[in-house]
Amino acid sequence: MPKFDFDLFVIGGGSGGVRAARMAAQTGARVGLAEAADLGGTCVNVGCIPKKLYSYAAGYAESFEEAAGYGWKLPQAPQFDWAHLKSQRAKEIGRLNGIYGSLLKNAGVTLVTGWAQLVDAHTVEIDGKRHTARHLLVATGGTPFVPDIPGREHIVTSDAMFDLDPFPRRLLVVGGGYIACEFASIFNGLGAKVTQLHRRAHLLTGFDDDVRQFLASEMGKAGVDLRLNCEAVSVARGAGGFTVTLARGQQIEADTVLFATGRVPNTQGLGLEAAGVKLDEKGAIAVDAHYRSSVPSIYAVGDVSTRVQLTPVALAEAMVVVDELFGKGKRRLDYEFIPTAVFTHPNIGTCGYGEIEARAKFGEVTVFSSEFKSLRHTLSGRNERTFMKLVVHKATDRVVGLHMVGADAGEVVQGFAVAMRAGATKALFDSTIGIHPTAAEEFVTMREPMPG
């Protein structure tokens, strides 16, 4: 048997890469990991964590507004300190970077700082030095995509939004996915005048249609200037900011232009071609059910292999690989009924199938939905509403879709996701006692199906 420097070498220090490295090392394997940037990847540094922190910051503006309805009198109008928020966020992210480093060190993982490139099926090169491994794992995640339009150099991506200087008083967001919607909501809450453009007729492709339409309505009520069926074709710098020209000829002035038009697998400059690793039609590393690429010794997990682009999914995929290589090889990941949240204002929480998807897969379904003003807003003075929906497979009574738009939707849906994975029926939902008074109890009290 040939001798290798490592049993496993991981390229990428994001969520999936760090999880695979430390868990493999804990089995006694010799593990190395290469990362050219801060540990934690997109999620920790420019994704989930800072985004949620900024969402909380925007939420305080709503709370200050609502407080008067509950008898609180503020001595003066609240003032937002953008620089302070950025500083606090940076401290927290730095702390998390350190935790990731400690996890790797304590597990016995050899951390190599630098850009890794594949040389062959068992070799990586970093800053001129080569390392060999019996198995290689690519976990380099994704990167923002920006279309090639005139003025592209003036556009920022989501990676840059957390450290903008100065704070944009006029923000133009191009895109209709969850990243675009989240930043539009967040910066609207923080005090920016936000315009959001989307080339399609509805936001959030892939989500339940009722959820998409309800969120668009709520974002509009909150102040986001949402323009659908609109496409930006150029960006030009002017004396007072940037001018964005639309396909129909209209122009919009902005201080910052964010393009949140999707993410692509981060495969460039990795030497994949030299190693013989094949990519799929989306430019992602093509993998089998065990996350093995076309080269048997090379694996890939997370956004670089584009199954489901969620941090917890990358973590779960990493655990499957570790079990495959250093365990019993029995662990598998079921991609059905994966819950997810969108941290817009209000939040979205969803699990399972949208109504159209469910009809296509299961045939006849029964739909239950409810829209209401939550108890909080009976005194707050705000007109925000909550939407909830259940999709039930008629033949089995199983709940196959659960959707919510409202405060803390992600927190609510996480618990219901366990029940859905266990096969919970609508009858079981109906027999469950609700917690009163909460919005969540609506999921177990809906009795009248929608027509049709």
C-alpha cells in the first residue's frame, strides 16, 4: 500500500469541511485541512450568522415603533449607529473564527493556511508544497454570481453588505431569491430606502405560491419598493451615487447596488480538471449517493456539489462521508422534509412540499390555510399579518407541506419538521393541544379545508 501524509485532506474550512475534518480526526485518522480565508466559510463570515445578527438589529426598529402601543414612552427618537453594529458583528465573527480553529486543533487536525489545488487523485499543492492523502474532500462552498453587464465593477454582492461604508441611504437590490429578500428587509428595517427589482413575476422561486405572494405584500407594506418583471441592464457612476438603467429604459438612483442573483459552485482554480474530476451541468462537482466524485478518492460536500444549499445539509453530508471512510458506511442523508427559514421581515419557515409540488407528486391533496393579525399587533399599531398553510396528502392524511410567514417562523417550523419526518397526519395535528395564546397553535387548530 502506498504511504500518504494524511488519511484525509479537506479543501475548505467552512461548515462542511471543518465538520468532516474534526469528526474524521476523532476516529484516529490523520487529517489535514487547507483554508485560504477565515475559518467558518460563508455561513460564519458573510452568511447565516452576520445576516441573522443584522436581522435582529432591524427588528429593534420595529420594536421601538411598537412600544408606544404598549405604554412605553421613549425620551427621544432612537438613533441607529451603523459603525457600532459593524464593530460588534466583527468581534462576534472573530470569536467564532477562533472557536473553529480550536475545534480543529483539539481534534488533532493539521491546519494549512493557503489556497489548495489538486495535482492528482491523491495530491494537493499549497504555496508550492505538496501534501498527499488517501482521500481528498472538496468543501469549498459557493460564491455570488454577478451577470456581465456594463458597469459590473460598481456592483456589490452579499459578501460586501456587512461592512458597507457609509451606510447606504438608497439601496437597490437586484434579485428575488432568499438572499435578495433578506437584505431588502434588513436594510429597510435599518432605515435605508430600499428598491428591489426582480425579473420574474414573483419572488422566491421554489417556495409555495401563497407564501411568495404573501411575503411580497408584507414587504411592500413595510416600505420595500418592490418592482417585479423588471431587469437591470447597466450601472453607471454619477455625481451623487449610481444610476441603474432598466430594460424598459427607466432609471433608478442608488448609493449602493446589490446584485443577489444567485450563487455558483466555487470550483475555479482548484485544479479539478487536472485531477480528472467531472462537473455537472450546473458547474458543480458531480457526486454519487456517497458524495464520491468521478475520481474514487475525491469526495465533495456542500454547495460545491449543489444538492441543497443549506449549512445544516453540508454538515450532514460531511457526517455521511466520515462514516463512509472511517465508520461503518451505513449513514445516509434523506433530503425529503428538510426545514428551512428565510429571515425576511416577517420571517418565512417552511418544511416539505408547496401546494403545486404536492399535487404533482401525490395527486389529490387537501389544503388548509389561515391568515390573521397576531395578538402582539392588536396593540402595537402595526398592520403586519401572519400566514400559515398545511398541505395534506388526501389518501394517507399525512401532512406533506407546512408553511408559515410570520414572527419567529423558523423557530416554530423546526419543531413541526420533526413530526413531519415521523409521518404525522392531519388527524394527529388535530388531536394535539395547542399552546395558547401563540401563533404556532394555529397549525393544530385549522379545521376547514380550502375549496378545491
